[in-house]
Amino acid sequence: MSGPGRHDGRGRLGNTLSNLAVAVGCVLFLGGFAWGAVVYKPYTVPTDSMAPTVNAGDRVLAERVDGGDVRRGDVVVFTDSTWGDVPMVKRVVGVGGDKVACCDKDGRLTVNGEPVEEPYLRAEGASSPTSADGGSPASPQDFTADVPEGQLFLLGDERSTSLDSRVHLGDPGQGSVPRSAVQARVDAVAWPMDGMIGRPQAFAAMPGGVSSEGPLPSQAGALVVGVVLILGGAAYGPLAARSARSGRQQKVSTDAH
């Protein structure tokens, strides 16, 4: 096929592809946004008790989960009347049936007698938090707690100032809270954009292992691809139409000569 019809067909095809890309992009973008809104809830962290993992004022994204799905090492949002009946953010270090203690001869936290390496207690590049190589112990004060079934033992990453299960050791449950108190699991720091909060591998070998990664990366991917398709499709349509017009004008000019 030659002549103006060919260029008109190219323009129509470009317009169709442009519209299709924009439509698919809108579906991915809106779908990813809606998926994220259903699964995740934003929280603002009020204190530095989880520093350096999460700092005061950070905006985090927490996946709505059932307390029964929580594993050791998870950073969770929970509400318990004994702790003040306001949402708090702490790290789970023990579950029902565990014996949590600190500190061993190297200054480490132990769970059921097994020492736990906790790299999240220090900032990137800082020395080890354990006293074995000159750092600080995993807790300024020694403690031991037997976690009742269905309960969670929670500590802040900033062990020198965090008000956590250690403060409530004299309460029923030895400072633990029921799994039902958990509202969500923190997956990422959204602002400032520090990225995903990883699952500590120190707990991976223990019964139950660590929790799987949430769907946030997939949701973010859908949003990014959606934006690219929308912008790319919106730009391609006019370019294809301009190319078709240019081709027609060139054809007319050639025929005139």
C-alpha cells in the first residue's frame, strides 16, 4: 500500500497504540494504588525508640496483618491498654513459649539460650552493639522473661531509652502483649524514603522462621509501570499523528513535482 492511505493507517495505528498504552497504564496505576490502600496503612512514628531503624517523625507503611502471622524480628504496630492504649512501634524478639534473656557473656540477647546477632541496633558502619568487641550490650539492664502462649515480647531498637517489654516485666505476662494487639507490620519507611525494612536473618533458623516480604515492591512496580505507560502513550499519540501528517505532506509535495 502506498500514498496517503498508508500514512493515514500509520496515524490510526499510532493513535490506537497510544490509547491502549494509556488505558493499561491507568489500570496498573489505579489498581496498584487501590491495592496499596487496602493492604497498607501509614503511621507517623512519635519517638526514637526504634532508632536507627526508624526515627522519630518518620512516616512508615505498615501492612495490615493478623497477629497470628507475626514472626520474630518483625517490627509491628500494636495497641495495648497496659502500655497506654495508643499505637506503638516495637520489634518482636520473642513469641509464645520462648525464654528471652539478656545478656550473655558477649552482651547479646538470647532466645531459648541461642544468642541473637542484632545488626539493626547500630547505624550503618558503626561498631558491633555487643560488648565482645568493645560495643554496648544488647540491653543496659539484664532481664529474663518466659513468654506465655499467644503473647509477644517486644523491644525497641534503641535499647538505652526504649520503654518496652522490659518496663512491664512485673505485669502479668512478664511484659508481653497478646498477638491480638497487633494491628500491622512495618514494611518500609516512606518518608524520608529509606526503603524496605528487612527481615532479620538471625531469627530465620528458629522455629517459625521469619515472615515473608510484603507486597509493597509489587505495588510500587505496578505504579511505576503505570506512570511510564501513561506518559509514554500520551507522548506517542501526537508523535505518530505528526509523523503521519509529515508523510502525507511529503507525498503531496513529491506528486506536485
